[in-house]
Amino acid sequence: MKILYLIHQYIPDAIGGTELLLHDLAESIQADGNDVAIFAYHESMDPNPASFGTRIEMVDGIRVYRFHFNLSIHPNIHTGEFRNAFAEQALNEVIEDFSPNVAHVVHAMKLGGGIFEILSNTKIPIVTTLSDYWYFCLRHNLLLPDQSPCTKGPIPGSRCLTCLQENLSQAQAKESDAVKALKQRNPYLKEALLCSHSILALSAHQRETYVRFGFPAERIQCAEHGVDTGLLAPAREQHSKQTERESEAPIKILFVGTLLPHKGAHLLVHAVLQSPEAQVEVRIIGNQGHGGSYAADLVTASAEDSRIIFAGECDHASLHKEYEWCDLLAMPSIWDENEPIVVKEARWCGIPVATHDLPGMGDLVHDGEDGWIIADPSIESWKDWLAQLEQHTNRYLPPKIELPTNPSFASTMLECYTKAVEAGSAALKNSDVLAEIE
């Protein structure tokens, strides 16, 4: 089977949970004898159209069609966020070159909803993963510009306008055009998404949220992603052998994630900075370049505190070394995550986790048993947690829930692809019969 994956960004240019999940899945599916390719958007820093276009490269044995573009030069800046004709044209060329049997849309952001139309018109069955809330939230995480939760959801003419204007300069943000685009956006993306043969949510909460905002419940299934047990085995073995940290040694805290506000690294960093007595070492794993001024400000604020190290990005194959190093993982994310892969990986290794009681995270951790549920997403709450942390000596607390593995997830996805191809073939046969009758 030939499978084409579509994603908004991909390694090594971007390393996050969605990208790593696809990387592991694509490797597993290809190792099972299938032909795999990835169509990935790449945000070009050069606005010169001469630098745009699709370039083919190999990443860990996987063919990647990397589409270079800069959304800021899109002729309609308001609609370009969800309808990108340039990406659609590039996808047509990829389809002609690769001829996939099935497409798996991992994330359509930056590529736009038009990719569903292209795939449907070329009779390619579609499986779609709901990686976040982008299909009805242009910020994709249901957070307002001040990082507070958007509990009431999208209202295109008012609440969403603030978020769109935040992404555009005042020169670009003509309000009448923006309101018109926003009213088109969500209905268009909903219709596009429903072209999929299978729509998969990564958690029960995510499925419930989509249903709450108008997506048909019967069209969305849950498919929990797994962990790479082979890659993580050395870390699990190391923690199971050294079950307690040395009492006099600093507590080693690991953060792994994108350095953007919704991931909450600032809560951990400033809690440590305001707790000079805390005997800790903190390693921040994440690309500083993707975080703009947010990441730069954190680095500057921490410059004179030797306890905090910004270690840059880490490829997935080396991440187990970070897990081996740490005593615990901190996950201070402030949005409704989709069972973050780093939390699942840490728990599989037996590493305690500190996080918030938010959907997708709190249900993976049992407070006081295999980690900590922090009272609320605030610096003060994380300071309170640091103050009582010295009593903690366990480095190995086996997971209390069964976690799916990469092979089981790959098997589930392969079954989805097969069913989608079979359904697509049946539909084509039916259409041929109808054509003969006519």
C-alpha cells in the first residue's frame, strides 16, 4: 500500500509531539512493507517567491516532499490561513509523482482545507487525525490572546476576530475583510474535514470537544497513540535499577516541549527563579528559535541562574538519554492537551510527572502516587510544589495505567487505511455501475 501523510511541519525543521508521532508511525508502517511519503509544509523565512516550491528529501529513510512557502505573502491574508491554493497546486504535483492509495492528514494547518478537496477529486481515500482544535479554532488550542481558556468557543464575528488580528499587522487587518473570512472559515473547514473516510481523535476529551462544537459524533473515533518501547527501554531499565535519587543531590527536572506560551515553560522557569533555596537542576529541551521573544525572554531571565539550562532541541532517538538523566518530568502546559507523547513516554519509563489537572494530562497522572497534580496554572502553585519537593526521593514509579505502544497504534492505523481503501474501491465500482445505467 502507498500511503501519503500530510502535515503542517516536520522534522528536523520542527520537533514536537505531532511530528514525532508521525515519524514513528511512518517508520513502523514502512517497515511493515508499505511505501510511505510525507507532504510537509515549511515556512520559508525568505518572502521571495523564487525560494518557494517543493523539494524532495529523505529523512530517516522516509521520502519527504517539503513544500516551501511564506503565508505572509498570500494574496488574501485573511483566508490564506485556511485556504492555500499554492499548497493545493503543490499537492497535485505530489499526487502525480507518488500516486498514493490512501492519504492520512495528520495536520492541515498552513496547508489549508483545500487539500481535502484535492484528495477527494482524485479519488484518494482520506484518514484524518485531529491533532488539536484547528478545524474550529484558528489559534488551534482554544486559548485567547491573553492565554486564558476560550470556554465558550468560536464566535467568528467577535471573539475570533481578536485572535485573527493578533496574528496580523494593523496594515493587514482590515476588519470587514477579516469578519467575512472568519464567517467562511469554520463551515468551510468542517465540510472539508467531513470528506474523510475516517476521523480519529487522540483522546476521549478531544472527541467530546469536537462534538460539543458541532461535529457529528458518529464520524469521530478514538485512536490512542503509543510509545516507542524499544527506544525508551534503556531509560526504563535505568530508573528501575536506581529507584531513588541521592538524598544530597539536586532534584533533576526535565521539560520537553515547544517554547511557546501555551506549553507553560514560563511557569516552571519563573517558579525556580523565585525559589533561590530550591535544590534543583532544570533542563529545558525545545527549539528556542521557534518561540520568538517568548523563548528569548526566558533565556535572558535565566542567564545568571546556573540551575536552569536551555539545552536546545533534541532528536527523538536521543531523548531517552534525557529521560535517563532526570528524576521527574514537568509538564506545565496550560491548554487541553491530547495526551502528550512526552507524558506517556515518561510514565512508561516509570518517571514521575508534575502537571495540571487539565484534560489530556491530569488523567495520565495520579496525584501523590506517580506524580503531582499542580493546583492551578500559576507561578505561585509551581513555587508551592518546589517547596515540598525535597521530600520526594522516588525516581521510579511504575505506570498505573496500560499505555499503548507504537506497534499497536501502527496496527490500528493500518487497519484504518485498509478499510478506507476498500470503501473507496466500493464507491468507485458503484459509480461505474451508475455511469453504465445512465
